[in-house]
Amino acid sequence: MTTPRQVQNRSKFWNGRVAEAQSDQERAGVWYDACRTLARQAERDGKPNLWPALTRALHDFYKNNGG
């Protein structure tokens, strides 16, 4: 189970990475990494249901933008 402190630390880490990004392309990469990290953590916590949600979101983005 994730504690409020862990959520705060995770948010600080990823927001720092986003702030350091020099372009929208880099920021997109940071958020992609953050989402995969959340999915892996959820899987370790016995909740693998984030992978299908992430897959759907990425697929929808692809479909809605010319793919």
C-alpha cells in the first residue's frame, strides 16, 4: 500500500523531472516513464489492472491523432 508520504515523494520526483525537460517531447517522455513506473508499482502491489488502462489510453491517443 502506498502511503501519503510516498505519493508526495513520487510527485516531487516526477514534477522535478518535468521541470528539467527542455521540450514537450522530453516532457511526454517523462510522463510516459512515470505512467509505466506507476503500473509496475501497482503490479508489485498485487494490482495489475493499470496496464490495461495505460494500454487503452495510449491506443486512444494513437487512434485520435491519425494512427
